[in-house]
Amino acid sequence: MSDVFIKIQELENLTEMSKHERLIAGTINAIEDKVLTRGDMLPSVNKMKEETGFARMTIVKAYNELKDRGLVESTNRRGYFVANDATEQTVKVALILYAFHPFQEVFYNTFRKNLGENIELEVFFHHNNIEIFETILAKIKGRYGMYVVAPIPDPKTRLLLNGIPENKLLLVDRYEAIDDAYSHITQEFENSTYNVLLDLLPAIKKYSEIVLFYYPDSDYPIEILHAFMRFLKNRGIKGRVEKEYTKGTVSKDTVYLTIGDGDLWQLLKDCIKNDYEIGKDVGVFSANDSPVKEIVAGGITTFSVDFAEMGKLAAEFVLHRKSTKTTVPTVLIERKSI
């Protein structure tokens, strides 16, 4: 029974949670971690008061809420006991992403489907803003059974994620060195981008110049920029970096690399307006594949991980909690645009 108090005490630093919320979350964590199983007695109200220092009414309120959720029952003679240890029927999963980009929609749809109907999923977006990220975590930490997080490359990220048990946290999309014990299902950017550029070298050489659109304050991975600059230097390719595509500036005999879809769509509109043949007059390729890129302009060449596979693997982690250190490979998908 002392382990139950430990689970509750683990949440004592989460000052944004009320005492009765910490008692509920700690009890649920104890059930999920098999510290308590069906039929086990919970500490009496008096014992809980003695061990935690919580007021009697706080404890009774928490126990009644656990009863309302169907996890706990009580009798006059026996006190409170665990009525249902199948918490997977009501496990709450917090999914924290950058934003709902088309490729992340592919990840989400597969993730949601593979979780099954018994998992409650709530989605949050931090938009690569560390203050928003901090606010989200302050609000949700300790209130969910699992956390699936696309982390921000920021020195504060490690501290903000500290305290989430390693078997309840999964890093997705981008890898951040939080702690070796944490699981991740992520992609690698710099070497994979560089290798894609090498694979496309014969096609790139058909054009006089290559342009990368990279906005420094966006959520674009900095590693893509590093790979691009290394490629230009090592291969003697003429190229430049622009923050974003400016409407009406498309040039013939140029190949463009886009990360953000906004740049891609405006570039393609200008190619159509000027009657430029994509893949001949102008070359285009893009990071992050999505279904629409298979179709638009006869198909856009992309380099991308399989976000559906990433979503499937993430769902498996949530369901089975088996530690994983997975880097999803980046694949070049050549179409007619270059």
C-alpha cells in the first residue's frame, strides 16, 4: 500500500494540480502500473489523511470521482477498493505536435486508427513556441496516462519534460537528447537530406541554380539548411537560400527546394501562370510527402519519412509500452517535377 502513496507523492511538485486531482492521478497511475489491481483495497480516508496531509473532504471528493469513473467501489464494511483495473478502456493520451500540417495529418490519422476505440486522445499544438510548449505541459502534466510529444529544439525542453515517467513519454518526429531512457520514434534530417541531394545531383545539374526556401524563425529543421550548404560547398553547385518565396519571382533554369507548403503552392501557381513546364523549365522538389503531392503538377518529387508508419509505431508504443529507439528512414520519391 505504501507504493500508492509514492505514486501520489510523485505529483507533489505539480503545483498547478489541486490536491484532489493529484490523488486521483496518483491512484490511476498506481492502477496502470499494476501497483493496485482489481479487488485491492485503497487506503482508508483516515490513513490517506495521515500519509498525505490532505483534508478529509479532499480525499472523499477524489474517491467519489474515482467511483464515478467506474474504477473504484465502496462498501460500508470494506471501505474503498479497485473495481476495474482495465484502465486502457479510459486511458487518456496527450498528443503534442508542431501544427496540423498535411503530413502530420497522415501521422495523426494512422495513430488515431491504430489506438482503437478505447483510448481517449487529446491533441495540442505548440507551433515551435517554447512558451506555448511550457504552458501546455504545465496544464496537462500528470493528468494523462501517456504523452506523445514532438519536442522543440530548445535548452528548456529537457527540463519541461522532466518528471514524466519514461514508460509514459514517447518523442516523435524530431529527436531531442532528453534522456537515454526515453523512447523515441523520430527522423534524422541532416545526413538524409544530404544523401537525397546527392541522389538528385544529375537532375539538379540540368539547371543553372538551386534555391532553398528556409525561414529561420519557422519550425523548419536547421539540419536541412546545414545539409544544403554542405552540398553546395562539396559539389561546387551554384545555389542560394531565400527566407521565403516571393510571388512572381520564379525563374527559368532554376530548381527550387521547398520545406513549407505555402512556398510550394505559390511557386507552382506562378509556373502555371508563366506557362513554365515543371520538370523542364523549372525544377521543384519538396520535403515531407503528402497525398496531394502525388497528384499536383503531375507529381512533386519529395523526400520524406513514412508518416503513416510513424503513426502506427507510435500507437504500438502507447498500447504496449515497450521501449523503443526507432529512426524512421527517409525515402526519396522521384516524380516528374525535377
